[in-house]
Amino acid sequence: MLHNKAIRNKLRGCMNRSGTSLTEAARFLGVDHGTLYNALRTGQISTTRRNGSNVITQGALMDYQARMRQIL
């Protein structure tokens, strides 16, 4: 439970109401932009358009992180 709370607190620092930018998402996940764009291109992470920019929701980041943790 503490781990999930720590993740939520970390996300609060980079999240706004409309979602996380791609740069912030890559930083949160600890991956480079190329890895993030590959995950987006293959549909592993979903994005939405908000105010003309692609953003990633907190839920999409958490789902991707959980799936990657299971693989490793």
C-alpha cells in the first residue's frame, strides 16, 4: 500500500488536471523519449489530445508501469 501511495505522490508532482506531457511521462517512467514513443506507437500506452497537445492520463501511466513490472 505504501508503494502505491508513493507513486501517486510522485505523479502529483508532474500531473495537472488535463494529464501528463510526454516529456513528464518519460521522466516519471525513467525511460528515454524513444522508448516512450515506441510504447505509444505500438499502443502500449494510450494518449488523448488536450488543448492541441498529446497527454497521458495517470491511469495509463500506472497501467503501463504495472505491466512492465510484471514482465521484468
